[in-house]
Amino acid sequence: MSRSPEIVAPEPVPADALSRWLAAEVPEVSVGPAPVSVERISGGHSNLTYRIVDAAGVPWALRRPPTGGVLATAHDMSREWRFITALAPTPVPVPRPVAYCADTDVIGAEFYLMGFVDGMVLGDQDAGERFPPAHRHAAGLAVVDVLADLHAVDPDAVGLGELRRPGSYLERQLRRWHRQVHASAVPDLSVIDAVHERLNARMPAMSEVRIAHGDFRPGNLSFFRDGGIGAIFDWELATLGDPLADLGWVLASWARPGDTEPPTTPGPTALEGFPDRDELIARYAARSGRDLTELPYYLAFARWRSACIGAGVYTRYASGVMGSDAAEAGDVVVARLDAVQAQARTALAALEG
């Protein structure tokens, strides 16, 4: 009985093909007789990041789209490249842009190369526990300092003005995420719909258009051990929009001891030493000069948006796309659905309070 040939998925970043392209297009990268080394250092549901080490031992970082199952906008490498290239000459810390490749024949997708930034990414509690306690407070303040610096950049002055879209940023966001959550497998959307209705009814006017990162939090920042920040990563959701949406996202993810509400994303900030949210708010207000009267709205919006994003992740787990075994998948699916509803309920309570 003959056996069907095994189907082998292509490598996301084939070292041989990448090395040939680097040798031809990027002379500052040293390519020897052997291919450069390629190691994945982050990924998941978003764009993938790889550590590339050349023949001289110099590390670089490469970003490419995920291999499937995400929003089309997450595939836009040229958009990420445009943001970091525009911000490179400003005080905003971004990785040094090195080269962009639009030719999908090289590695199977568009990609870009940037300088490798050393530091600690504080994406969860374990990472936070490894960070020096004496410098956690400084690191927390640096988060809002860098955010204020980002929001101080005039998009027109750095060549991003043509990305400006007519109409309301919040209105577009509410429409986009509401459409996507209704395409999910979440069985009960009544709370999410109620929050959506209230967010539309109470939408504040946006005072100015600035660069909105879209996922600004410690897990997308590289920290020096003294609390400084070396770079902002993961620009796939960046756009021109409302700066206070970024601040609301930071605060909704900023867990502290004694919280009764879950954060929107895991992080290290419940550990001793990190500043409280009130201190972050005061710091951002002083640094940016912005009126934060409507901040409760942006916190509710952040939690509602988190529920919508979580609905997409829940749907992938529920459909078996994530590849977990049956027992694990069942537990994860239940937990994911509970998290979606918890964020939606917290947002509704904030709007009704």
C-alpha cells in the first residue's frame, strides 16, 4: 500500500533565500559562505519577529506577516515600515529601519529588516519579576513619557499626513470592531452591543489627530534595566487617530494590587514598585498638556475593544484553528469566552456609573 507524500510547510523565513537577498540588497549586513541564522523571537496572532545574526555576529530583527488566520490589515508590512521610518528621526524610540522588501518571491511574504534593540520586554509577570524592583517605578513613568512623546509628533511634519482619513476615528473604530465581533462565534453579544450603543451615544469630539499606536503597553516596549525605554515595537495597528485611545489602552491593561477588574492584557504591573494608574494619568497630563476630562470614556472604549479582539481569539480556539488538544482546548475556550464577557461587563458598568 503506497503512502501519500508528507506535505512540509515552507519555512516562514528561509535562511538561504534571505541571505541571497541581503547579499544583493543590504551591503551593511555581512553575509558569508553560510546562510545567516534565523530564530523566531515573537509571534502568535500578530506579525512575526525573527532575530537574524549575520556572518560578523551582528544581530538584526526581521518582521514578516503571520502565516494565516488574522486580519488583512495585520499583513501590511509597508505600513509598519512607514511608521518606524517616519519616526526614526524624532525623539520617539523606534528600531532603526534598515531595509524593506516588497517582493513576496524572496521569502514568501513582504518583510522588513531593522536594527536589533537589546532590552527586556515586560510582557507578563514573569518578565516583570526579572526586572530590577528599584527601577520599576521609573519604567512605569517612562511608559507614559514615551507615549506623550509619540503623541507630540505632528503627523504632517514627518510625512504621514496623507494617512489622515475624514470623519471620526472613534466612529470608525466602533464600526470596525462591532462588525468583526458580529462575525465571531460568541453566542451572546447582548452586553457588547449595549456598550457599543452607549459608546456611540457619548462619543467625545476629538481635539486633534495624532499617531495612535493601537497596542501601546509594556509588552510592546523594550526596557533598559534602569527603567528607560529603548524602542516601541509592533506597529501593525498604528494609524492616525485619537491619542487618548492609546492612553485608555495603557490604563486598561495596567493591573495593580487589589484590582477587582481584570486587565485587558497580561502584564507585569501588579508587582510591587510599578506606579499606580493615578500617577500615570497625572504624568501624562503634565507631559502632554491634554485635557483628560473624557478619560473614563476611553477606558470603557479600551475594554470594549478588548472584548471584541478577544472574541476573535475565542472564535479561533472554538473552531480548532489554534491546534490545542481536545481537553486543553475545552478549558481555553471557556476561559476565553469568560474573558470576553468580563471585559464587556466592566465597560458597561463604567458607562453606567
